[in-house]
Amino acid sequence: MKKHLFIVATILVFSLHVLSGRIFGADNVVKIKRIALMPFGTFTAEDISIDMTRFISDCLIKNEFEVISQDILENFLAKRRIRGTEFLNKPAIREMGAALKANVLLLGSVDLLEDCKNPQVAMNAQMINCFDSSVVWANSISRTGDDFATFLGIGRITSLKKLIEITVEKLLNDLPSSVNVIVDMGSSSITPIEISHAGFSPDVLKGGETTRISIEVKEITKKLRDIRAFVLDSEIDLKTKDGRWYTGTISAPAIDGVYSLKIYVSDRWNRLFSVNSAANLTVQNSSPEITLLFQKRLISPNNDGINDYIQFFPELLKAITLESWEVEITDKDGKVVRSENGFGMLPANFFWQGENNQYKPVKDGTYFCRLFVQDKAGNRTSTAKEKIVVDKTMPESTVVLAEENEESLTLLLKTKDISKIADWKVIVYDRTGAEAGKFEGKGNVPATIVCPVKKKLKKDLSTEENQSPEEEDALTYSLEVRDIAGNKLRIERQPLKCPEPKATEPEKKKDEWVEDF
Amino acid sequence: MSLTRKFIFLLVILESISACSSATTPYAYVRKNHDQPVVKKVAIFSFHNNTMIAEANKIVTGAFVASLVKMRKFKVEFPGNIKSFLVSERIIVRTGVDLNTIKLMGKRLGVDAVIIGRIEEFVGMEQKEKGVIPVVSISSRMLDVRTGKILWMAQHRRTGDDYIKVLDFGKVRSVGELTKKVVLEMIKTMP
């Protein structure tokens, strides 16, 4: 009886062990026998051809590994249209492992190969577990001929071939002899069936719109029995023609958000495996929020280095992916004078130099800037019209002598400009040429200026003799007026003129009755 | 002076000389009181190359992956899976990645953190004349995929001469070897 009990207990423990392995995905150590070696490339140095893959293959064989023939590997890669290491991913590696019965994949690159007096080699290699595509070993190495030089340069390597042999040996000297594999595929990350591609098209849309889903399935170790895909709790009706690509359509959820695609696959033993977040669907019903920020709104594009361009900054207030943007500048009649558009991200800033779409300067006046954006879901929005003033004309200003008496001069000033006046300066010179008064200020130019006159100085006879009567009598002024756009009017020593008398209209002759027919 | 004393005296001098040589450690930051679960698996993005040497990012990224795998601090995601993810999501990585991408990557690839970095200097690769002192300067940071917070960051710059012990012994002559040393010193500061 005791003997029977012992046998039953042993069987029970063994079964439990196996079962636990199946449930929890127990690890098992597998000896590395077969290695798939991805091509490292062939290089030419001076007049010799160096096949790096062969060097590595020889080294692996020396270390008692079985290297899969390059022809077989290339055939596998060509069938799956894998053109290089950079196109390898988890499903491809797992498929390779299953198809070629390879335990691991060795890949890497030759980063430097220099054949000169001091030859140089730099390379890196990684060993990937074909069972789960995990990196089990990695190494990088860089060697030069000088690295082997000892006292008085003895031992220096000058042959590139020899250096490669030593470097490859050193690179692969600590390769592992075994890898961990999961006995059973109960683990969620390692499944007998790989989803190599899953995606929505379009993947960003408005709620209620229809999107197409496509899923590519790769059977790694077991045959697929059933596949089901869900977004939230709505199942997508999947159809296939070749048993590899599954397609279906779904109506997007109504509420804004990012929705993950969940895929369930079952193998022929009816074991269920799930893949979370295989693809994401983004629902965007609200329009993007944007704003335009300006440092200044006035521009004087006259190439004087002051306010020659305007810079404005678009800012996306709600972080969403934009499909396209368009910025346009219109005149006061609403006619577009300058526009620019692009796709994707907004530029950090915009510059406008007062040119139209033909790159010709626009007229002075008021313009309006507006930014339009459209997100990937098709929601379109724009900023408010932002006012920009183009003023490249200098202020117009006239100064006339309104009144002159012994004590003062009264000047009348008239200034005209689109923009406000920033500052001004008037200097009045008396008949001797000396400065009679200096007036300056910020803001608008005053309409009248009264300049006190100093008592007449005794004129220097010698200068009087030399001066012409016109010069002797002239009162002069200098004027500087600058508007806020940076345009500056400068008048130097111009004679002060009296106001022009108002032109009187000649009296119209009354129609007289002429009796003389 | 006896022979033993002479030997000890020589050793002391050699030791003091070696102590005089540069022994800089990386500028490193490690987030403390981080309440997230321990990082088990990391994804390493190809380092952004800020130098004129085209191969620099391949060498540095390769060295980083190799050193992390060797030190067994974290599991490293196969770079092909990272590339495949970026291609499928149409993401271009230059100097950094946005939080949404990091989060999605965490879910899709099952990684806990991502490592991104930049190569600032890489001298000694193209200079064929002898006597060029190699220089490597790298900055790198590790980001939590759940929050996007920086868990670790380090900046390190070394030259081949920094490793001279006495006379010319210990000098690093190739930029590749120097890269390995720099990367290793940086990884040692990781949490």
C-alpha cells in the first residue's frame, strides 16, 4: 500500500511540476548549438577584399558552434523581404529560429576598418535569443595595430588581416554556451503566434467615423485556430483571404481618447493568448487650440536694419498631432497678399518682411495675419485676425515761420504719418547761423513752437562783408522726426519760410448779356 | 637604505604620481525616492550624433548596449524591435522623444525605461597621424516610460591621457577603447 502511495505521490508531484511550467512559463536552459549569422559585410581595404562574415563564421566554428549556411539564411531573408539587420524584429527572429532551427542569431556591424601603417578595426556584435528575441550577449571592440606595441614598438601589428583575426577572436571570446527558453508559452509576451503588424487606417479620426484595421499574423510554433480583435468591448469582424492578413472595419467610439486594440489568438489546442496595445486609435472631436504671439505688430521693411521684419510665434495650446497648417496675410480688403503652408508640426516661428507672394514689397497700410490648422482627424480651426501695420515711409513734416518779432519766433509745425511719432527734435538758427533754440520731445510734434530770440549781436564786419545779402537774412532750422516704426525724417539747415498766402480764387466773371449779335 | 625601503619609497612615489593623474567621475544624477517599480528592461535609442564622425553613434550605441548587457543591470530590448516600433508609428528620434511615444513604447515593447543620449565629442577616428589623443564626450539620460521622469542622467568626458598611470603606461590610444571606458564609467553611476 505504502509503495502504491509513493508512486501516486511521485506522479502527482511530477504532473504538478509540468502543469506549473505550462501555466507560469517555466524557464529551461538550452545549449546553443546552431547559430544564424547575419552578414557583417565585405570590405575592401587597399587591394584586398575582406569578408568579415567569414572571419566571424570561422571563429564560431572554432568554438564548436554550428553556423547556418549563408545561402540558407539569405534564402530565408529574401523570401521575407528582409534586406538587412535593421529590418529584423521579434516576429522575424522568432520565425527564423523556428524555420532554420537556430537557437540564437548573431548580428552586428563593422564600424571602422582602416588599412594604413597603423591598421584599425572597430566592431560590435549582439547575440539574440531566437526564442524570444532577447539580447543574451553583446560586445563591442576597437583595436589598432599600436595597441599591441610593447617596449620600442615590438609586437606592433601592421597587417590588417592579422588584426581582424585577433579582434574577432577577442570579440567572441566570452560567448555564452546556453540560453534560457520558456518551456511552455503560457507567458503573455511569448506566444506561438506573433502579430507582426496591426494598425488602423486612419488611426486618428472623429467619433463615429469608420476606420479600417489590418492585422498580419505569423505562425511561429503553432497553427492559428481563431483570432479576435476588440476596441473597448466591441468586437471587430475580421476577414482573411490568405490566412496571414486579417482586415475589418470599425466605427470609432464617440468620446475623445486613445483606444487600444486588443487581439486574442488561439492555437489548435484552443489555448488563448492576448496581445495588448497592438495598435492605438485616437478619437478627436474637438478642434485644436492655437494662438499667435507677437513681439511687435509694426514693420518698416526698408532695409535700414530697424523693424525690417516681423516675427510671430504660433503656439499649440492643446497637444495634438497636426495634419497641416496655413498662415496667410491679407490686406484691409481681405485679399491674400502672402501665404505659406506646410504639413505636420508647426514651425517655431514665422518671419514676414513685408513682401507679397511674388516677393515684391507691399504697400504701406494695415494688414491682417491669420493661422489655420487642421488636425489628423480633420478638425480645422484658426486664430483671430491679428493686425499688422506696414509703414516704410518716413514722416512728412513742414515747418514754417508764422511770426517774427524782436523777442521771439513762432514756428508752425505740421506732421503726417501712418504710425505714431516716437520722438522729434527741432533746432532753430538765427541769421548769424548761431543756434537760437533747441526743442525736442517724445510723442507727437507740437503744432507751434515759440523760440525766444537773443538780442542782436554785433556782427563781425569781416564776415558781413563776405556774406551775401540772402544768407545774411535767412533764418534756418534742422529737424529730426522718427516714427515708432523706425522711419526717420532728417532735414538739415533749411531756411525757414513764411506761410504761403492762401491762393485766392479769381472772381468769376459774371455772364454778361451781350447785345451785339 | 636597504633594498626593501627603496622599493617601498619607489612605490609611494609611483602611487602619488598616479594619484596626480586625472581621475574625474561622470557628472551624474539619480532620482531619489522614486516610487515606481524597479527598472528591469530598458530600450536604448541610437545616440544622437553631434560630431562630424558618421560612425560615432554606431560605436557609442553599440558600446552602451554591450556594457549594459555585460553588467546585467537591466535587460536590454533588441534594437531591431525599437526600430520596428518607430517605423510602424512613424516616429523620428533626433535628440529626444515625447511622453506619448515613450508611454506607447513601454506598453508595446514591455520596457520600463528608455535611454537616450548624445555624443558631444569624438576625436581620434579620422586623424590618421600618430600621437592624436582620443577624446570622447557623451551625455545620456534614462526616462521612466510611465511618467517620462528622468531616472538617471550623466555627462562624461575623457581623453586617452586621463588613464595614464605613470609615464605612458595606461594611456588609451584608440577612440573605440576610450568609448568603452567612458560608457562603463557612466553605467556604473546608474541606479
